[in-house]
Amino acid sequence: MLSKTTTLLYILLIPGLCSAVASDSVFRPPLQQARCRNVPGSLGFPTNDDFSILNKTVSGRLVKVVPFVEYCTSIGGCTFEQFTSSLYRDGVPGAMNQVNWEQDFSSNPPSLCQPQSPSSCGQGDVPLFGILANTVADIQAGVNFARIHNLRLAIKSSGHDYLGRSTAKNSFLISTHNMQNYTFVDDFVSGGKNLGPAVTVQSGVALSTMYAAAKAQGRFVVGGTASTVAAAGGYVQGAGHSSMSPFLGLAADNCLELNVVVADGQLVRANAVENSDLFWAMRGGGAGSWGVIVSATFRTFPTFNAAVSLMTLIARTVDQMAEVAAVHAKHIFDWDVLHAGQYFYLSTSGLFDTVNFITHGPGSNIPTMIIYTYFPNATVDQANTALQPFRDDLLQITGVNRTENVILTEINEILYASDDIVGSNMVMGSRLIPASAYRDPALVGKVYSQLLKQGGVQNILLNLVAGGKVSENADISNAVHPAWRTAKTHLIIANNWADSASIDQVRGNQTIFGRQQLPILEQISGQAAGAYSNEADSLEANFQTTFFGPNYPKLSAIKAKYDPTDLFIVKAGVGSERWDAYGICRMQ
């Protein structure tokens, strides 16, 4: 067993190591017009000599990528703490936070690499090889290599990705995890304008690192609660919500500039003046579709204290918990005056992990709700006063037990976490719930009741991360879905399964949101509702509208300009409708 501090073992790709690589070393031009990407066995797949040259170009940072379970086996085993540690997994090229994205359940036979059968690991949906980039030149070499050799490309900054976009079957990976630099300035000048205090972070910098650094500077940067999410990655590209969003807006609203390597291998600066169309698209237009982010610059704010309430509610029955949801809906506008944000988690199957959206331990079948409410620049007394009407109405529901603690802490300390517990099989579906839906609290309670009684639903998550400044920022020109500007909450249903589940059970979980849960949820979201593309269903039937709304035609045009051959393709991303589920063969 290895400790968390063990240096990761990487296997360099040297001639003869990768048996899947063709031995022919004769130069072959790329098949630029090919309908399919090159995979092992294709005429245009890189040779060992090609890989050796690339490895020298990137100073030996080319690696053979293996699934996480195989990686653990090759280094002598991983502890349980390492297996479930996001911090540990982020540093392993073939590891994702949700292990189902490492598997290929669709092939016949399936290609899996799971703990119960480590000796028979398949490659699954894990890339074949990749670059552990330390510099811009490393990224450029990787992008150029993938383009010239017509390879499926995957980009991973952390692997905290609920749609599996940081990995791909038969792909070439560029990992930016090692790019850890950041710089705070008092006066950030972009496009000839002084935009004030800001921080520039490279795309490997985790939120936990950013919060610790910001606290030392007496500053704050809008971010979420998951410790290893990279701010300058898929987070900002999807929009980037936070418990502080009602107070300060989305991360995309506070992004001032991006430096990105695009499909032709060039490093470009994108801001309000330079490459302004790309800047517009990359703030809300979806993760992984535009290029490899080298760094992003975000507005910073003076640090502040926040009062936080942690409330736990335990009900005897599902009907009682549905009443709680209705009471919550009734009071959701009470906290607007204090710009409060909130995470609202409901589980019916045991101890709930509020970061990874899963339950641990034996199922109790006791409906349990955990509510975190964040009040920026408020005192404990102000928070208690704002919450009291909600508490009073909860007392009217017989049989609901409530415990609560309210504290006052500096904001960076509140949001900081040293690690996230991960390592489960989980998919999700979601919708942005408009503020108007909460004018009918009884309907909200009815929807919760129907979801919990229709079978299969164990975890419902509601994020009060809209309204307030998010709505006020509607005049900001970026690709954030307009539904964010009229929403009150972002509601997620998480569907989990064990490694022992059959393929039919897995496929049932993968599709249950669209088949059974969405029709119920649409009673409060509406049938034309949007969703936050970073926490959603990768099988969303009409993702173009649901994730991007009226922005999609403009996004498609910008995609064609900067990435005409669709080098950057991800699940449910701009242009992915032209490709098969693996992103290997063009369908149109």
C-alpha cells in the first residue's frame, strides 16, 4: 500500500512499449479528410518513431495511460483513501472522479477495469497515451500531434467531470494538471482597460489552492465547494456556479481574459478586444469544445465574512419530506435580501456525501435533507432572523427532526476543502428551475413526492445559485444560457450504481433521467427549460437547446472558425452532433 504522498509512477512511451502502435516507421501523411479518427490499426496511426520524436519534444513527458485500477495494480495497490481521493486521482492521467467514465459499457463485450477484477482490465474509455503538460509548448506539441495524425483528443485538468468529457476511448490525452502557477495583481489591464484587481490562474490550479492563495492576499474569487475543480478549465467554460453567485455572479461573468491553445496550435489571447468571439464562446459555451486553456484571469473581490447555517432534517416518510420541500419553496425568497446561496441535498438511502452526490454505508431508507445556507457579509443574528420563518413552518410538520448549527467564518475558509470523496459510479440529469415556479410551493412539494415515489430516485440536489447578481448580469455579453438569468435554482437528480451492477442495470441508470425523471421535473422547470451543462445528462436528447439555448447557432459558427476539423469534440458539446458516441467517426 502506498501513502497519499507517494510520487506517481508514470510509464514513458518508448519504442516497443505500446504493442498497439504500428511498427512501420515510414512517414505517412495524415488523412485530413478521413471520416474517422485514426486508432490503433489504422493506416495513419502514429508509429513508434512518431511517438519517440514527440516524447523528445515534450522533454519526456509522454506517457502510456492506463485505467486507474490497473494503475493501482501496477504500483502495488492503492489504499481505500487513495481510491476515493479526488486529490490523488487528479494526478493519475487515466483516472476520473466518477469511475463509470473510465469504463466502456457499450462495446460488445464491454471493456471494463474494476476493483473486483483487476487482472482482467480492459482499456475502457481511457485514453491510450498522453502528455503531462508543464508548459505552453507541451500543449502546442500535443495539439499539433493530434491534428497532424488525425487523433481523437481528450483534455483533462482535474477529472472532476460529470459528463465524462475529460476522457475518451482510443484517444490522445493532454493533461494540464501540472500547470499550477497563479498571479494576483491590483490592476489588470486587458484590451487597453484597467479592470481592477484580478488573479490569473493556470488550468491545473484547484479551487482549494486558489482559496488558500486568495485568503493570503485578502481577496476572494468566485468558485464552488469541490476542492479539486480547476477554475480555469471546464468550470468557467460551462458558466461556473457558486454559493456566492447570487451575491457576485457566475464565474463566467467574472472572467476577464483567457489564454488558450486553439486547433491550429497557436496560443491566442481572448478578451473583450482580442478574439472577442472566442472569449464570448468560452464563457458559458461548454467545456472542451474550443481549445486547451493555458490560463484564465478572474476578477477578485475584497475578502469578507459569511454566516453559514448547516441544517439537517430527518423525516419519517417520503410524504413528510415532500412537505419539507414545499415549505422550503415557500420561503426561498426570504433570503434574497441577504444575497444568500444554498445547497439543499435530499437522500433516501443512508449517509449522504454532499460533494460527490452519493450515499455511503448501509441504506437506512430514512429521508434525510441537509441544507447549507451561505449569507455573505451577514452576522449570525441576521442569518438566524432570515431563517426563522422557515424553521417555524417546519415545526408544523409532525415527525420531522431538525438539528442546526450557524457559524461565522471568512469566506475562503468556508469554501475551502482539502479533498473530495470520489470513486463512485454516478450519472446525473438536471434543470434550471425558473423563479416563477416557486410561486407555487405546493407544486414543488408534489414534484418531490412524485420523484421519490416513482422508484430509483435516491438523491435530489437543489442549488440556490441563481437570482440576485446572476439575474442582474443579464447584460453581460457571454455565452451563458439565458435560462440562468431567470432561474432561481439548479436542480439535479443523481443516479448511482455499484460495480457489481449488470450491464442492463447500468444502461437503465444511464437512461432513467430522460425516460422517467425528466417528465416529472418538467412540471416545475417547463418543457423548454435549460440546464447547467457541467452537471447534467450526457445523453440529453436536445442538448443544443437545453445546454446552450438560442446561443447555439452563434457558437457553431465560432466553432467552425477556430476548429474547422472538430479536433475538440466532447460529449454533448458544440459540434458533437456530427460525431458518433465515441467521437471517432463523423456521422454527418
